[in-house]
Amino acid sequence: MATKGKKIDIDLAAVFKTATAQFQGLDPKEPGQWPVLPKVVVWVLAAVLVVLLGWVALLSDEADRLQAERDKEPKLKAEYSQKLAQAVNLGELRKQKEQVQEYVTQLEKQLPGKAEMDALLSDINQAGIGRGLQIDLFRPGQVAVKDYYAELPIAIKVSGRYHDIGAFAGDIANLSRIVTLHDLTIAPPGKDKDGGSGNLVMEATARTYRYLDPAEVAEVRRAAEAKKTGAKKGKK
């Protein structure tokens, strides 16, 4: 015996009318008194709004990070290409470094040590005497200490014939140690100073250099650090 199913009739218009009626006459100052349906709708809308705002804020931060990483890409590619080229030429670069180090060592050998300065000064003086020049002035000045070397200026005034003065300048240039001539002037002597002998007077500043020993280098660095610290405190 077959049973017939019960037919369910739903009046959508009545349901819609009932739901609409719940939204009428709502007092915004008393949301706690609202019917259930308006409360549910408001809560759902608030939850959706919070989720959307959080999602947008999160995506905004991630988008900024993504753009920042994209901006780094060209620089990283350039660094990679540079390091790759260095890696390919590593053997040649090491060879060049050794050559430069040898050259620096040779230059350092041309700088006298502190104990050798007196001998170098004597060599300069003897170079003038050996060329038959009259040494009118030979006065070492104040030592100027740099980062890794010290510079000693020497005021020189000699008188003699032109070719002898030129030979003296050449002798200084050919010394085993580095000596340079600065502010060089050559002129005839005054009328009352053997003006008819054909002699000339050369005045110049000879600069020679010496390397600093480890203790002196450490002292220079301490002084530089103290100066930086004092400058920072002065700014504060």
C-alpha cells in the first residue's frame, strides 16, 4: 500500500513580510532591544567588515614588502655578476694582489726607519758638499706624523755653479731613500754677495719620509680614536 508524502506549502511572501517587519521601527540607541534577525545581520556585516579591513591591511604590507624585494633584484643581480667575474678571475686577482704587495714592500724599503734618519740627513748634506756647493742653510723642520709614515721637511739653501746645482738635485733624486724637492728657486746672489762669480743660489724644501714603527702606528690610531670620541661628545 503506497503512502503519499505530505505536501509542504511555504508562503514566501509572508516570510519576507515577517522578516521585513523586524527591521522596521528599530531604535539605533537601543540595539539590545532589536529582534533576532536584525541583530544577526548586523553581527554578520560587522564580522565581514573586520575581515575585509584586516585582509586589505595585510595585503598592503605584503605588497610593500614584495615591491621592496623587487627593487633589490637589479642590485643583487649586479653584485652576483661582479662576484661571478671575480670568482672566474680569482687566480689572476690573487697574482695581482701579490704583485701589489711586493711593490708596496719595495716602497716601504725606500722609507728609512727612525734610526736611519740621521744617516739620510748626512747623505743629503754630503751630496751638496761632494758637488762643491756651499751649504748656506740646512735646517730640518718639524716632523709631521701621518697615518703610516712621518714626513720631515728640510730647508736647504746652497750656492754654486748652475751645473753643480743641477747635479746636486739629481744626486738627491737618485738616493736610495725617497727624498723630494719642493718650492725650488734658483737665482743669482745679491750684488753685494759675489755677484760676478757666476754662482747661483738655490733655495728649496727637501721632504724625506720614514715609516712608523708599530708602537708609533698604535699611538696614531689611539689619537685618531680619541679625536673622534671628543668630536662626538662635542656634538652632544
